[in-house]
Amino acid sequence: MSSVTPFLQHLIAGQTPASPEDRYALTDGADTLAGAFTALGDQTSEQVEQLSAILAQGRRVRVPFLRALANSLLGLRGRDPADLRRAVEAALLADLTLAEEVGTLNALARLLFGSTNLPRDLVTQAVERDHLRALFARVVRRIAGIYDAEFAPRGWPRARTGRVVVMTQQFIDPSHAPTRSALSFARTLADDFGKQVLILCTKEYFDAPAGCILPLFRANVLDQISGRTTVSFEGRAYDFFQPPGNRFDAGAVRACLDQLFEFQPEMILSLGGRNLVAEVLGEHAYLMMYPTTGGLPLTDVHDFSLWDEPGDDQRARMAREGIDTRFLFAQHPGFDLLPRAEGAARADYGLPEDAFVFAVVGMRLHFEIDDAFVAMARRLFEHPRAHIAFAGHFNTYEALCAAHPELAARSHFVGFQRDIMRFFSVCDGYINPDRAGGGSAIVYAMAAGLPALSLARGDAGVAVKNLPPLADYDALAAAGRALVDDADLRDTYRRLGAEAAAAHGSRRPFVARILDAFEADCARHGLAGPDRSGARA
């Protein structure tokens, strides 16, 4: 906790360090304190109360950067939306570096996504999409300044080149759903439509400390791939670029823009809820955004699709933001389904042979397996054979089991599984936690033949539309208990799940619609070129 001391000293003094690196270190110390507060939960001590009293002074500090950090910590500790709201308002006033602006934007997006320990209703009382829009606009203006000064004079005429950039904010390996999406889109564009593809990871999601909203979003990053020029996927190599450095800063922006001006694509397909670098390139290439989760993307210049038809509130929001004409169509993008696996045994995972094992898979289980899920599991365990096997990232599993002995007795954590279909082959069912993401895991589970249960929320909600509706965790637990004994019900879920998986089992139709939009854009710009068959139009 020694790293916390500089933060507290500067908070008391009401001054921030002069250099960005010193401020990053100060933020790192504040984030360490955020982690400690999260781990403590409702526990307290004399030291914690003393820290809270110091932080309370931060409500009145004149420096917005420090005020944002202090109020973030108070919001984590006291669960008061007013503190979190004050933190957000201070962050929008703070004098930040580019990396700090993006780190703050990442942290706010993470809060709204629901991947922290803060209750969703608390977050939505304090954080609004307008806050993200304001910070997004600031970052884009800063990137536009770099573009105008250093890149606009360079030549990059809008033209058909047969080259496409698949641009992503984070790139890890194919077991990571957004990474697999980037690789899958690259393969479809190259193999089915003859495009030359460059995968460009901007590294907007980074793991180094920067920003003034806590907890920081520290993304998984593979720094060792920054120097690579190709990545391989299912036997094929694709051109690849990722900027060096450990933060998304001006240097990263310049490196990305330089690579883009060198490659000169005809289209940029942006994956994710935003793509900051592409926002300044609308005059050079067709920009299309595929949001990797449900909800509206942050953009001013990308055309985009949604996973489902927008409701009245979303349509009104699009009109207010001036992006209603950018929305092209609603369609789930589909997944490249993995084949079923054979040959695995429960003993490979330490799972009981006589139990009915429900798989629960995710990269954020340490946030998603909350009190509500544990209460659901308790009701599921009313059936003596029901058992849960967690797979993924779940560093709070042991602490959760210590607090809930019934969960310890009736569950296992099998760690991160790269071969998810092999793991699914030893399970009997699948449960999707109440979360915003999770669309790929449940589709793979249904493709593996597992009866799958999910609330109609988030990404998974799109995939289970044809399954019996489950209103809440009580209904989900009851359905789980019924599945254990009812073979006909299991067969019904398997059949409906197989139909849902098949409906989402290819990206080609989705990519074809994107390229139809590209062709329409070319026609508007008077760019004749080859049609899909390669013949001259």
C-alpha cells in the first residue's frame, strides 16, 4: 500500500505532480486503494475510516483531477451515486493528457457495461451516455489536431483499392471473443470476398495506469505482439499492426495513422463500441462499425449496424446525436461455430461423475457472479444433483466460496479453458449470468448441444429469443431444476438451442450486407469498380 501514500499526500496538499509520468504513478496508487476498498466490501477498520475522512476532504479540493479520484473512491466505499456523479463531473473539467482522457473514457464505459462491483442502478444514477459523448468528443478533437497538422497534407485519395482494415481496440488471442471477431472478419473478407486485409489494433484498451475515474480499466494486453507484422488464424496469416508503448497516447495515434496512410484501405471495419482513430478518416475510406455488444456505438462518422431493432428511446437518442442516418440495419453478426469435441472426461476437470453439471463461462466472472447469482445458485441447489462448473477469469472464486459454503460444496472453478468445446462436452447444461455481454459463450454452448438458460438481457438475450422466456433468476433456477429430471425438456432446449446456434452460425451474410453498404457508398462517390464476382462493373 506504499504506492497509496503519494496520492494521499497530493490530495491533502491539493496539488498534482507536474509530469505525466508522476501523475500516472499517483493514479496507480489511487487505483490500488480502489482495489483494497473493493476487496473489503462492507468491512471497516480504524485505518479505513481515517482514509475515508481524508478522501472526504477531496470533495472540496480545487483541482478537478484530484477531486475526480477522491470522489471515485468515496463512491466505491460508500456506494453513494452522488459521489460517483461528482467524480464524473470533475473528470470532464480536468486537464488531462490524451492517455488520461482515453483511460477515463474506458473506465466510464466499463462502469456502464456493468463489469465492476458497483450495482447497475447506482451507476446509471451517476453516469450517463452524455458524459461519454462529451469525453469522446474531446479525444476526437485531440486526434484531429494531430491528423490536421501532420497527416492531412499526405496523399490518400478515396478509391477502390481492394484493401480493408479490420480495426479493433484490443487483440489477445482467439479465445477472446472480440479478438476472434477480428480474425473471423478478416478471414471472411479475404476468403469469401477477395479483400486484402490488415488487422490493426489501436490498443485503445491498455493496462497501464492513466485516468481519473476509479477503478481503472486495465485491459489484457499482449505487448509482445506489438512488433509482429502478421498473425495466424486457422492456418492462414494476416497482416497485422499494433503500436508500441503501454498507453494509447499521441505516439500510438501517430503510429496508427502512419500505418493507415501507408496501407490506404478502401474501407475500415471498426469493431467495438467506438474507434477513436478512424473518426478522423471519413474523407479517405468508407467507415463501418460493428458494435461487439448491444447498444449504440460512440461515433459521428461511421455507418453502423445493431444486433437488434432499436427501440423508441434508442431512435430518439440517435436523432439527438445526429447519427440516425448512419444506422443501416439490425442483424446479429453471427459466429464461426466451433465443432463439437469428443474424448474428454469429467476427471480431466475434477468434476463429479454423478452430478448434473451446469457450465458458466466468462471473462469477467469476478464481477458477474454477484450476490444475486449466488442466491440463484442456492435455489438451483435445491435439486441435490445440480452442480456448477465455472470457467474463465474468476479471481474471487475462493473468497466467494469462503463466504458461501453451499457454493463451495456444489461448484468447481476449472480455470481458463482455451478449448471451450472440450469443456462443454463434459457438461449437461449452461447458465448465462445476468450481464451485458456473453453472447458468444452461450451460442457455443448451444452448438455443443447443451440446454442453455439465460435471461433476455444483453448479448445473450438476442441469441435466446426462440427459447422459453425467463423473467428473472427465480425462473432461471426453477428451469434449471426442471432440466435435471426432465429428459423431454432437455431435448426441447437442445433442439431450440441448435436452431438458434445455426441462425447465428456464419458471418458471411453479415459481411455481405456491409459490402453492399460499401458499394452504395462507392456509387455515391462515383467510384466504379469490380462487383462481387471480380468482374468490372
